[in-house]
Amino acid sequence: MSRIRPLEPKEVDNEAKEIFEDFLQERGNIPNMFRTLAHRPKLLKTAFDHFQAILKTGTVDFKLKEMLGVRVSQMNQCAY
């Protein structure tokens, strides 16, 4: 159980709403990590930009990168 409650789309500012919309269009959900970071919009934006740079650049397919992230979290007993 998290100590900081993840925010709902109706609770965030316009910049965060745009980021949330991007997640909804691409994956159909908003990861809790980003919903929680929305309490600090600058951190949310920085994390989102970093996330995009990792997943959307390079020669490794986006889906493979996602699967690797899920598998690494499982191996570390971390809820992804």
C-alpha cells in the first residue's frame, strides 16, 4: 500500500492531464508511478520525458522494452 495516494485525472493540472492522456492513448492506463508523481508536476514532466526517451528511442522495439521492464520488476519482487 502506498503512502502517497495516486491522483486521478480530474485532480491534476493541464500539463499533467496531457501526460495522462498520452498514457491512456498509448497503453489504456496511467501507471501509478506517474499518477503519484503528479503531486509534483515538475517531477512528473521530468520522469515522463525520461521514460519517453528510454522507450521511444534506439533500435530495441518498444514492446520488448516494456516486457523487459515487467520481467525485471518480477525478478525484484516489485509491483510494476
